[in-house]
Amino acid sequence: MKIGAAMFFTDYSMTPADLARALEERGFESVWSPEHSHIPLSRKTPFPQGGELPKAYYDVMDPFVSLTAAASVTTTLRVGTGVCLVAQRDPIQTAKLVASIDQVSNGRFLFGIGNGWNAEEMADHGTAFETRHKLARERVEAMKRIWTQSKPEYHGEFVNFDPMMTWPKPTQKPHPPVIVGGAFPFAARRALRYGDGWMPHRRRKQYDDVTTLLPQFKQMAAEANRPLDTVPVTVWGAKDADQVKRDRDAGIDRVILQLEAAKADVVLPVLDRWAEIVRNV
């Protein structure tokens, strides 16, 4: 099983390059960068995990910039968005960002996506909360055409463009894996419809243990005629070695350790403790 680590990269955390080097040295599979363009001061939407919104959500750097820095100092570590808010991004420009970082990383990019929870943040981007899921699906479908066709075009309700020329194309074929983040069952259904993996968050209030959902997910995959190996499950959140082993035995493909947005003196001891888990699992 694969083990990755995530950090809200800020001006007071480890740099993406320093963390990436530390993760690769310790055998981690991947590094992940979350995304929020901003947080409106008119806070009406509650934080999905409960409590106050952590400061790092206000301060996080752009994930594509952070992950490019991480990729530039590593050779095997995969770099992933966890998650890119596609409902808040232009699909043509985002398709170019994805293809570009996949090129400069030599095919190491993982495109984790999510449809978002903060209605006020979306509104500032001109995105309606009520239709964000269909908008995101159309944008992903449009990006796939851009990545795989020499003269792509797309005509939907929210995304519409005539044939165009746009390069580069991604190194990975047909494109980097689109790993759909979100809660069960709706995000799982979206992953089966247009994704290459599902990424639930372990701390969601809707469920105590993601692994208990796997039988239902397997049944959904069978009904959708999707072989399970085409939609591997990445679990966001890892606590200890015992939990990681249970995840592995349940068929989870990857777990992601959430790190504090802090400097090396705080983070490196955590990574050193996890290095043994990485080696053993």
C-alpha cells in the first residue's frame, strides 16, 4: 500500500521543496497540496469537519506552484492536488496547468479534485453552489478532451468551446489519474462516473470508518461496470500503524498523512516516526 503526506504550504510552514526531499528520503510515495483561493470574511458555510476553520485554510499557497517546486527537487515522489477545486477554475487554463506539471515532473502528477464546500468562496468565482457538481463534471470531461485530442471541442450546459489547438499534452496516457474527493455516497458515484479513483476523508461526520463503506463501494462499482482496479481508493487521514494495516488489509490503495503547517523542527520528527510504518507497510 502507498503512503503519502499532505501539508497546507504557507509562508510559515516547511517549503514544498524541503518537505518533498524529506518525504522521498523516507520512502513516502507522494506529497499532496490542498487548495483554497481565499476565504470570504462572511463565514456562513460551516467547516465540514466541525469547529473553527484552521488558519492555514486562509493562508495556503497555490497547489500547482507548490507541487512544481516539490517535483523539481525529487525524482520518484509523486505530486498531487488534494484537492483542486475545479468548480472554481477555468477548465482550459487548468488543463494546461495539469499537462505542464505532468510534463515537468516526468509523469508524476496525481490530479485530486473536489467540488468544494464553501458556498461564499465559490460565489466570488461566479460559481453557483447548487449546480457545482454538474459544472465540475463538465469541466473534467472538457479537460480530458483537451489532454487526449489534437483538436478538442466541448459543448455542454456550462462549458462550451469550439475546436482548439492547445499543448502540451500530459506525459501520462491517456492523462494523469483524476482522483475524485468527497463523501459517500455521492462523491463515490462521481468517481465511478468520470474518475480514476475515489478519495474520501476519514474525519467526515457522515461515517466513523471509511473501510466499512468498501463493500457498498464495491457493489456500486459492479453496478457501474467499473473494475475495482480502475477506481482505487485513497483515504485522506492516517493515525497510526495499526490503522494503516487495517486499511491495507481492507483493500485501500493509499493513505495520506495530514501534516501540520509547520517548520522542520516540528514536522521532521513526525516523518521519522512514520518512516518505519512506510517501510513495514
